Amino acid sequence: MEPRVRTVCFLFFLLWVLAEPAENSDFHLPGDYLLGGLFTLHANMKGIVHLNFLQVPMCKEYEVKLSGYNLMQAMRFAVEEINNDSSLLPDVRLGYEMVDVCYVSNNVQPVLYFLAQEDNLLPIQEDYSNYVPRVVAVIGPENSESVTTVANFLSLFLLPQITYSAISDQLRDKQRFPALLRTTPSAKHHIEAMVQLMLHFRWNWISVLVSSDTYGRDNGQLLGDRLAGGDICIAFQETLPTLQPNQDMMPEDRQRLVSIVEKLQQSTARVVVVFSPDLTLYDFFREVLRQNFTGAVWIASESWAIDPVLHNLTGLHRTGTFLGITLQNVPIPGFNEFRVRGPQAGPTHQRSTCNQECDTCLNSTLSFNTILRLSGERVVYSVYSAVYAVAHALHSLLGCDHSACTKRVVYPWQLLEEIWKVNFTLLDHQISFDPQGDVALHLEIVQWQWDLSQNFFQSVASYSPLQGHLKDIQDISWHTVNNTIPVSMCSKRCQSGQKKKPVGIHTCCFECIDCPPGTFLNQTANEYDCQACPSNEWSHQSETSCFKRRLSFLEWHEAATIAVALLAALGFLSTLAILVIFWRHFETPMVRSAGGPMCFLMLTLLLVAYMVVPVYVGLPKVSTCLCRQALFPVCFTICISCIAVRSFQIVCVFKMASRFPRAYSYWVRYQGSYVSVAFITALKMVTVVISLLATGLNPTTRTDTDDPKIMIISCNPNYRNSLLFNTSLDLLLSVAGFSFAYMGKELPTNYNEAKFITFSMTFYFTSSVSLCTFMSVYDGVLVTIVDLLVTVFNLLAISLGYFGPKCYMILFYPERNTPAYFNSMIQGYTMRRD
């Protein structure tokens, strides 16, 4: 039949000075310095215990508190070990006296009893510096609520109090509790170990259950503060009904347990953190078993992390995986054998208190000895080290050497000063108190096992308060299919390159949305927004970084570039040949009629324009952009202007000289053709300068609209508008040249250049308009290659379309390139007009 433990009992250990030794009793050991212990060895279930100042009656209708008895035995063992050690307190014998505090119902009476003197009176004094109470130090109790009650009394007298398992952070306040110390880390470290455990297994969606007492409320608040704005969210938090030792479960409390378990069943959170004394949990886990709630991960606070009776609850292993936060296991040699050793016969002390005759405790300890032995000396070591801390303080205060101590009256405040100073090694662990009065003992994460061949509370990780992180994490036997790690997340983790879109009020609940192309997710900066890539970088969808865009420009190895380069080379060579032919036949009428010296200006500029073609290829630079945006447009405009002016001049000679002789004379006298070309050139240079000032010379990049992974690098950020602006004058000149050529269609054959000029100007006008139309549809390198191709064709149209026929006549019809032939053509034109 399983034991029913319904209350938690707490422990005080008291050290006090007796003038004369007394005889041994079961739980009273006389000595020069007595240790007094307060335990809950039994739980009062129904009857209300009436306490008086001198004696605590036996708790009636009790059940054994197994862990309390185990801690009491640890105190007895430490005292006997110190008494047998001839070096720590030589010629001084410690004793002990124990009182059952029966959970929280018997805290005040023992404190008053310990503070009183031998006559059981507690006098009211103005100064207690020289006051000697019954005891000089108190160790315990374990519950934070009970410790607070006791410490409020003891701190008034600066009576040293060392608790071994009360973890409340409120107890760190030394202004309020100057005489309180602890041989356990504070709640902050317990909760930090718990949080790091959940982070390690990526559990970010948890339920929290707390008891309705100070322990549950405070630790639940600390956990909530630690998780505020973090990576772990609390799905819900419920308060468990907390029973007092003299209470039965009320119907409304029973219904509340049913509701809590039903809520756990419905929740998607599979990790349940429980802050509660073990007294509250027996009925709760019975309800869990009744509703068959399974598959959870139960994270136990230190109050029940290694509770042997709860572990023995039938069927508990079916509810899931149990992990607990507890003190590090420090084996104490000889304690396992001492624990099951029966009490020695002897008379009972005249002031024996509740539960000092406890055969039932021993019998229960024997039946649970295996689980107690396998669970390790965890809180036991904390009790053990607390006793040794007081012993070392006495050693210092009494001036002990290896053979003797100076026996003297010990005032509580003197002993308190020495306890704060202790620094010693106990079983390879350093014992000293930090400024908040805590000992930095390591914590362990233990897993509950039900295999009799294994440790029932197997350590799976450790936590160092000094370093502040979890370490030595081992494999855990999960109570799941295929031993898979349980999943407890409100939302699954987003994949790489996915941002979180919050859903509801919890930060752990979200949707995962892919970052669009051109953006990336920097999780360290912001998990909820995708950052845009820099202008020279790009990214695919769902990326965590950007890559450099590929620069696109016209390159020499492309087939189109090679073809255009060959055409430009052909045009350059043909123009150079024309220049040579015209030079050799400079004085001939054919060259004179074509423009004379102006022809050499045009041919030279055409050669320069052909030489500028290579700057369109390769990575744009300031120098190449200057050539493309300034040198080439000026050269080409001068050529067009020369053709237009030449057409106008021929019309003037044959049609306007007779009608406007004075104007014609001014034209000839002041070199009207060259002045016109110079004016047009100046106008062109002004437009080029304006364009350069507006766009700049530095190459610019823009994204390829068809492929954003590509950056188009060009000399002009607004190439199409710039082209329209730069070619507007050329288009007007081409129209003018075409018009003048058309007006001279009836001129003598040798002077009639209408068809050649028409061809050149029409081709230029058509190609320029077509290029602007093409640029409005397409973008990128394709526009550059088409622009270059149109440019070369326009140059060829002037070189071969305008000068080519004249070279043909010079080379193949030399008889027509004579003054006589030209005069005959003019006379024939004159006769036809007449």
C-alpha cells in the first residue's frame, strides 16, 4: 500500500551551550554545544494541534514525512562526525534537540522556545548584545514562507540562521534579514537553469502551475519576469489549491484540479513547469492519472524534484518525462548506513518535544532506503554543510587549536560574524558565503527513472551559479515513440530566410513568411522584418544574406561586339581611303563641288568618330564616358552641319544668287559656310555641357528590369532622355539638309547631290527615331549594342553614301572630273532655265 503523505514538515537545527552534559535520548543528544532540530516527521490530517509554550504535543493521526526524517538523520550524522573529529572542535561536544514544525502550523512556538533562556522566559531589554538565549544558532527550515516567519524573529537578536533549501530571492535582502544565510543557490539560479534547459531543447511554449502560497507566487513571478520579451512564452499559468496539514480536499478544490488537468489536455504546450511543495501535488497527480493525461514533460522545482514518495506513486511514469532542478549530488561517506541505524535505548530528555520517539520513521526509512540511497545526498549535503559551517565558526570564535578550545559564553552576534567569514573545503567542495549570504553550490538537472537497476533520479546536466550556464548535458530517455525529443512550440521554427509575423499576443506564436527577392533576414537584428539588400547586391527568395549583382556591360568577346567592331574598322579604312583620294584630287572640280576644304574637316571628324567606337566596349570609366557623351556627339554634329550647310550653299549659288545678290555677296565674303558650321558646333557644345552637368561623368548603375541579379552600368542614368536631347539638333540638321537637297534636285548633274544627301539624312533620321523607340521597350546591354550598331551605320551612311559616289566618279570616270565637263553641265542647266 503506497504511503499517503499529506503535509510537509520542516527542520530546525539549533546550537546552544549547556553547562553540563546530559544523557543521550533517541532524538536528544547532550553536549557542550547543543544542536536543535525542527522537523515535520508527521502530518496532522484532521485534528487541530493546540500548542503551548513549553511542550508540543504529539501530532495525531499522522503519516510519516520521509524526506524530513532523512534530513534529520543527516543532522545527527554531521554532529556525530564532528564530535568524533579531534581537530575541528577538540574537547568540545555538540548536542542536538529536535522539534517537529508540522508544515507551517508550528513555526512561532519553537522560535520563542529557542530565544528563551533556561527559565523559559524571554525578557524585554533595551540592548540584547549580552543576552544569551537557549540556542546560539538555528539551521532551517526549508520552506521560504516558514523561513521568513522565523527570520523575522531571529534577525532581531542577530541569532544566526542557516536554511538549506529555501530559495526565495526575498531572503537575499540583508537589510531585512541580517542574520539569515543559506547553503543553497537562490531562486534566480534555479530558474535560470530551468530556462536554459528549455532553450536547449527548443521548448518555447509552456504551461506553468504554481501553488497558492508564497513559494509558488514568488517563483512564478520570477519565471515570468525572466521570460518577459524572450524566446519562451507561457501559454497559461494556473494556481494549484494548497492544503494545510489539518485540511482535507474540499469539493471546490477538487473541481479546480479537474479543470486544470482538462486545460492541460487541451493546450498545445507539452512542457509543464510546476512550482509547488509536494503536499499539493499528490492529489494533483492522482487527477492527472485519472484523466489519463500523458506525453508531457514535467519540470519540477527543487521542492519536489527528488521526492521519493511522489516518485513511488503508482502509474506516474505513464504521464510523461520528469525533469527536476535540484542540488548537486555530493556523496557523504557512511551516511547510507547511518540512516537505517535504529535509535539507541535510553531515557528521554525532560523537555522532549513532539515526535522524539519515532519507530515509524525508521520503519518507513527502511522500506524506502533503496530510493533514498539512489537519489543521492543532495539536500542532505546542504544540511550537512550547514552544520559544518556553524562548527567552523565555533572553531574560530573559541580559538581552537589541534588539542583544545577556549570554552566561553557565545553571544549570537559574535557567532554570526564568524559564520560570515567561514571558508573551508568539505568533501572537495568549497563552502563560503557570498555578500547575499548564499553558498554557490552547483545545481543538477535530474530525470526520474523507474528502472530498479538505475538511479531513480539520474543526473542529466549540471549548472554552475558562478558561470551561469548549463553544461554536461547528457542523453535523456524520453517517454515518447522512438525516444524522440518532445516538441512544445506554439509555432514551428521558421526556416532560413523567413520572417516572423506575430499571431496573437504571444511572441512565440507567429506565421513564417518568406523574405521576397531583394531582401534578406538578419535574425540577430530583427526576426520580424526583412532588410533590403544594398543597391549593388541582390538576393533570392528566403535568403539570410545578399550577393553582389553581376555588372552588365558590352564586352569584347560577344559576337555582336565583334561584328560591330568589324563594321567600324571597315568604315574607318574606307574613310581613310576616301581622304587619300580626295587629297590627291584636291584641285579637281569633283572635290571642289563636294565642299573643297570642308570635305577634309568632315572626313577627319569621321575618322575620329570611328576611333571612338571602341570606347563603347568594356567597363565604363570617366574617360570613356567623356568620349561617348562629348567627343562623338560633337564630331557627328559637325559632319551633319557640313552636309546641311553645303546643301544650302549649292542652292544659294544656283537659285538665290540672282534673286538676293547682296546677301549672297555677304555669304561669300564672310565665309558663311564656315561661320554656320562654327555656330552649330558652339550650339552643340553648349547642349553637351548641359547634358554632362545634368548627368555627370561618373558611370552609374541601374537594375536590369528583366533580371534583377544584374546591374547595368552605363555612362548616363537616363540614357533615353539624354539621347533625345543630344540628337535633337542633329535631327533638325538632317531635316534641313534633306530639304535643301530636295530644293536642288533640278541642279546640274555634277552639283545635284539630292539623292546622296537624302539617302544619308533619311537613314540617320529613321535610325535615330527607331533607336529611341527600341530604347522605350528594351533595356540593358542590348540597347548599348543597338546604339553602337546604329552609330556605325550612320557613320557608314555619310562615309559611303555621301563621299562614296564621288570617289567612284573620280576613279572610274575621270573624264567627267574636268572643268570643261562641269562648265558644259552648268551651261546646259542655264539654257534649260531660259
